[in-house]
Amino acid sequence: MISGSRMIGRARNSLSGVSKAPTSTTTSVSARRGLSAAVIRNEDKNLIPIRTNLKGSQLLNTPRLNKGAGFTREERSIFGIEGFLPYDVHSLEKQCLRAWNQLLKQPSVILKHAFLASLRDQNQVLFYRLMQDHLKELLGILYTPGAAEAVAQYSSLFRRPIGCFISFPNQDGMRAQLESHLKDINRTADVAYDAGNPNDAIDLVVVTDSEAILGIGDQGVGGITISTSKAALYTLGAGINPNRILPVVLDCGTDNHALFSDPLYMGWKRTRLRGKNYDKFVDKFIQNCRELFPNAVIHFEDFGMTNAHRFMEKYKDIPMFNDDIQGTGAVALAALLAAIRVSGERLKDQRIVIYGAGSAGMGIADQIKDGLTILEGLNKDEAARRFWCVDRNGLLVESMGNSLRHAQMAYARPDEEVKGWKRENEEQEALRLLDVIREVKPTVLIGTSTHTRAFNEEIIREMAKHVERPIIFPMSNPTSLCEVDPEDAMTWTDGRALVATGSPFSPVTLPNGDEYTVAQTNNALIYPALGLGAILARSKTISPSMIMAGVNSLASLSPALKNPEASLLPDLADVRAVSVDVTAGVVRQAVEEGNATDQQTIKVVKGEMGISLEDYIRSRMWDAVYRPLELVD
């Protein structure tokens, strides 16, 4: 067996970092265990060769290994690709410049998204390096709104399958399908797994049933694009090895009738599965994942609101995470904690109005409520009384009864409380947003309604009458659906507002001439690090306290804490560095509460491994660099 240290030494002793090894069927655990490996210094990890027996066109057609024009002269000779490539050797930086120039020539968002997908299918490292170097510019192309367009046109644009497709009619073969993916991953070069436990090859499963895709609703099998895009963000945000992530779509049919009439639609053409059969289908998937990938975090994405909340409760005892609910709530709470620290207030003293009581709005409410209980010591009932939630039918009140969804019930106000409230229109029964603002005099106003410019001048000025530093978070995406333009919010509050948005906005000029940087509450600032923390700790669950530790770490990095006119949240371009601190907070909490099971990580946290937790995290992050290759028979 070749040890990790000897492999590093071999790479250093070779001019190109390429060597030919003797025939070998086993690989060092220290070199291949990935996130559970023996401690390898961050500066050494990318010197460890990737072992492969592929040559020629097979090597060039393997995205995880292909370097394109980046193959050195020696690599071209050893791997038999000299005649497959033009003569000149180009660095990764030069390849990125070429790819960037090609991308800029694409005339539309959907074609730019298709270009990135094609690049990922050809050269994995180049794709991630390009994305990493231009993350802020390309995030909207890879994910939203680019991914939304790609999902809607998935069957028309289909070229190459990526991810795992599990359809209800084929559910009897579900386990075999998942095992096939596991075997495929285990066959791939440089997969990190223990030879004694081949089921340890997947760290993360990103799954969707496509019912509630990015504001465009039910998209059937096309939802796989969301899973693959979200998986890529885990790699970009926190360095989770892309070869250890499995994107999945559960094809449960679709209620999108336009897909039924599309002859090119590739999914199961039946109305969407509901009830007991649906629950059994999802249960079967979770059970198989837990048996085949026992250490994997399971990320739920774009499930319908009712199912999303049910599954969060149902599977809370395994390492699962719902980004639409928990991720949105976590980044919103981090921005809120930063804002109240700027204003000198306390979380428990806030009066919070949420406009838009769907999965995002209720997820934010739940996360802030967790903050009130964990950070301020309130009980759940006391915490819930800090919220007034307004939906399309007006303020949520108890008399709405069965029309309230389960996630909304805790926030419904007693009818007696609002009995004497004045209404903008006395003929209407429901209390509208302006009515609530006048009566509650909120300190915090959050929008998740997708109701364009719902926070009008009258509403903002009414709020600002009673609050020194109004906290205003119009979080609906995209920009066209944002509840208020930050510039208007600043103008109507005389520059006193603390603003964070769901979409990116340019800095706002304040009345005194200074510029105010608008924070973007992008989930990518926190959920990749939450996932990495749970993976490193091999956490039994992702507990509310672990999420709260991540939230606190993110809030503590707020630039506004040093400069009140700076952003409430760090810049997305710095997400890798941010993720180190957030991951560290999550891991420490997992160890403290006894949720962590990875003995090496526990020892690192306890200071027994001679390396700081932050350096250890960096050493476990996958980097978009070309590593040496080692030819094996």
C-alpha cells in the first residue's frame, strides 16, 4: 500500500507531478478517505496524485479528470493523449480566460446557463474555477434566474443526463438504481472512501420532488437541474467534494398540464402523486439512502410547502436540511442579528411583521423564533407573540381555522387582540399590511410575498415614524418582484433604515452623500457551511443549536459591525472564507452537544491533533485546481 506521505513526496520529486505506479488494486485510506481522512496539511492536499487507469479519449471524456489543454507534456506522453490535443500547453488561468470570453458571447441567460452546464460536463475543475473567479456575476446564471429557465425548458434542451432520476413507476428498482450510482462513484478515480466501507463514498444527497421550483411551481423531472445547481453551490461555497455529492429528482408525476402536452417531456406523464403512496415513496427513498449512504446529509429542495414542513418534522432525527425553510431563515436571522447589533437593540424587543406567509416566510419566522428561544431564553409561545404574519388573505388570525397551514398556526393572532383595530377599508374583514403596520408599529418588516413594490411610501413612512432604525428586508426574488427598492426605502426613512434584500442591488447614496451597501440575504452564505459542518462532524442530526451556531458565526462577520454604512452581511465573493468560520461554529456546537461522531474531528476540536479547527476545515475543502495524475494498471 502506498502511503499518503510517499505519494506527496513522489509528486514533489516529479517535474510534472505524474508517475506510473505498479499494478495495484488497493488505495491508501489516508489518500482516499476524503473528509474523514488523516490530517493532511492544506498546502499538501493538492499534491496528492489522483490514481487512474484511463488513457487517451477515455481520460479526455472523463470530466473529473480532464484537463483539456492543461495536460502537461509528460502527462500527454504517459496517458497517450499527445495526438488528441493541440500542441501548446495552457495554464488553468489561461483556460479560464478563454472560457470567460466564450461565455460573454452567449446572447441570453439560458444560453449562458447551457454553456456552463456543457463546461461542467467536459472539465469539472475548469467549470468550478470559472465559477469561483466570477461567482457574483455567474450565480444568477447557474442558479436563479438562470436555473429557473433551464428547468422550464429541461426536456427541450436535454443533452446529457446528470444526477439520479427515481420515478414512481420504477420504485421497485430504487435500491438498485441508487446502488448503481454508488458503484459508479466508487469506480471513479480519487473517490474518498474507506476500502472497508464502500458505502462511505457519498457525503451529501440533494433531492427535490420539483413541486415548488423557484417561484415557477411544478416542473416535473426538470427539477433535476435545481438539484445539480444546488450541489454545485455546496462545492463553490464550502468546498464539498463534487464527486461525493449525489443530485436526485423524485419523479412523482406533475400537475403542470403544459408538460403533458409537450411531446418532448421526459418525465412520468401522470398527475402528481399524493397521499399515502407519495409518503411511502419518499420514505422508501430516505430509508435506502440511510442504508446505502449512512453518513450522508440529505438536503431537501423545492418541495411543496406542506410536504416540506412535514418532512422536516418527520426526519428531524437524521442529518437532513431544508434550504427553502431553514436556509432562508438562517441567513435572514444572521442579517437581523447584525442589524440589531448596529442599532443597539435586543432580539427579544423586536416587533416583527412578515409579509408573505409561505414556506420562505414561515421558515424565517421559525428560525427567528428559534433565535428567541435559544439566544434570549423565551419559551415558544412567548417567542411566537413577537410576530404578525400577513398573507394574501390578510393578517393570520385564529378564526381562519382550517384555512391555516400547519406551519402558520403558531403565528395566528387571537381574534380578540385585533377586534378593535382600524382597517384601511372598513368594509373589508381582513386586516391588510398597512393596517398591521399602523397598529403594531413594527421594528422589523420582512417581505417574502413576491408582491412587487408592496412596501410603498405610505407603509415605509408609517413604520419609520415610530422606529429610530427601521429594519427592512424585502427578500423576494428576482429583483422585479422585490417588495421595495432599497433606494426608496432609504429615501422614505431619511437614510435611517437597515436594509437587506434577496436580490443583489447597487449601493444607495444616503442624504449625507455617503454610500450605503445593501446586503444580499443569499442562502449560499450559510447552507454550504452548515452542510460541511455536519459532514465533518458526521453529525447524527442537524440540530437547531447547530444552525444557530452557524447563524451567530455569520452575523459576527457583518461588515456593518465596524462600519454602520457597510453591508449587514459579508460579500458573496468571500463565501469560501466565510464558510470556514461558519463551519467551525457548527462543528464546535455538534461536538459540544454530543451530536458529532467523527472521532478525528472531535479530537481536532479538543486540540488533540496539533491543528486548529479552521486549518483542519481548509484542509478538507476541495479546490478547483489540476492535481497530479498517477497511472495505474
